[in-house]
Amino acid sequence: MIKKEILIGLIVGLIANTIGTLLYIILFSDFGIIETYQAAVQQGHVGSLLALGAILNLVAFFGFLRIRRDYRARGVMIATLFTAMLILYYKVF
């Protein structure tokens, strides 16, 4: 039961990060999603895009804490840490 709750939180965290990144691109970029991603890769800003998308994880994390779903909040935290590792990878390599 606990593993299922953490997995749900992990999935919600990854989806929230994806939606946050896409939302940022749609709202603040003059180009399409693919063109913005390609430009971010060329300029080395993929980590920044992911970090801005991870802001939406705050909403999911505190939402789960508010409704007392601590294990789901833990899953969102794991997704955020995964994103942080991915950002570190893009920044270093």
C-alpha cells in the first residue's frame, strides 16, 4: 500500500514537471515546443527549462501534504530529486 502511494506521487510529480515545462514554453516562448527545446539544447539551457517546470511540483507537494497524503508527497519529492539529478547532468555534461 505504501509503495503504491509513493508511486502515485512519483507519477504525479513527473507529470507536473512535464506540464510545468510545457506551460512555460507555451506562455513565454515565441517559438513552438520543439523549436524552443532545440534552441535550449543548442544554448545549454535545458536544465533551466526543467527547473522552471519543476516549480509546479511545489503545488503538488503541498497539495498532498494539505490533504494528509504524506507518502504521495514523498513520491513528488522523489520526482523532484530525479529532476534535480537530470538538471545536474545537463549542467555538467
